[in-house]
Amino acid sequence: MVAKKHVGIRMGLLQERCTKNLLDMLTVGTLALMSYALLYEAGNLVKLPDKCIGFYNFCLWNDTAGELQCLDNTHLEAIGISLPEMALARLCVYTCLVITPFHLLYVLTVNCTGQREGWKTIRIISLIKLIILSGGLGMFLLQTSRWIHPSDFTGGFLALLGTQALLLLQILTATVYLSWAKHTHMCQSHSTEEALLTKI
């Protein structure tokens, strides 16, 4: 019986360590993908020779000039793009990028200190980031869908899709860990009660 308990404890510690390492990798991957899409690609989700559309650029091919022509705010409003919605989309997406490094530091701190309660906060932050990112990306696509075909999307867009997938995995990982921690705590409490009753 004692041997089984020791094996269970070892397996639990191994599962806890693997879960923590997985969350670290997912958070680092999220930061890497967002940095690539929003910094390296400068927020451009479509980057083709005849078209460049992103959170800061809206350039279309001008046959007369024989080159890409980037539209200013006046021209964007003239073709039916809402500047406030584009600004809000940009704010949402880049806010998510700003939060991510601090979230990574918090994840590392929680894993080092072993604070199980911190995993609830990690899950909440990941959910908020997913909502903000999805909302910003959705608003952007609604405004620009007339000029973008699905085959036009390049690395920046794919990186943001990957970011959403990693955020979902972070939420799932935190949920699994909290469920495991709750079960472990209940088992430990039950074992303690049994030990006390045995002594009595």
C-alpha cells in the first residue's frame, strides 16, 4: 500500500513538472509568434507583390503608376473602411502583444514558487488574451474582406492563427493542471484522515 502511494506521488510530481514545462513552452511560443506577426512583419497579414494589407498598411496595385499605392485615411474612408474600427482592431491586437511578456514572467514566477492558485490567474489571462486577439483580428477581417482572398494571407496571418491555437492550449493546460491539483489535494486530505483514524 505504501509502495503504491510512493509511486502515485512520483507520477504526480512528474505530471506536474511536465505540465509546467508545457505551459512555459506554449507561452514562449505565443510571444515568438506574436512578435513575428506584429513586429517583424509590421502587422502585415497580406504581403504580396501586388497587395500589402495589414494593421498599419493598406496598399493596392495601381495599374496606371505600375506600382503599389498606399491609401491614406481619406481614401480608406472613401472605399468604406471604418477608421475607428481599424484603430480598435489595432489596439486589441497590439495590447495582446504588450501583455504577453508580462504574462510569461508571471508564468515563470508561478512555476518557480509552486503557487497553485496562480494557475487560475494564468488561465484567466490566457482567456482574456484570446478574446482580445480574436476580437481585433475579427474586426480587421470584417473591414478588409472585400480586398482579401483566403489565398492572399501570408506569414503574419498564419502566425496570429498559431497564436490563437497556443492560447487555447494554454487554457486547456491550466484547466487540466487545476483539475489534477484539486484531485491530488482531495486524495491527500483523505489519506491524512485515514492516518488519523488509524492512530485513534
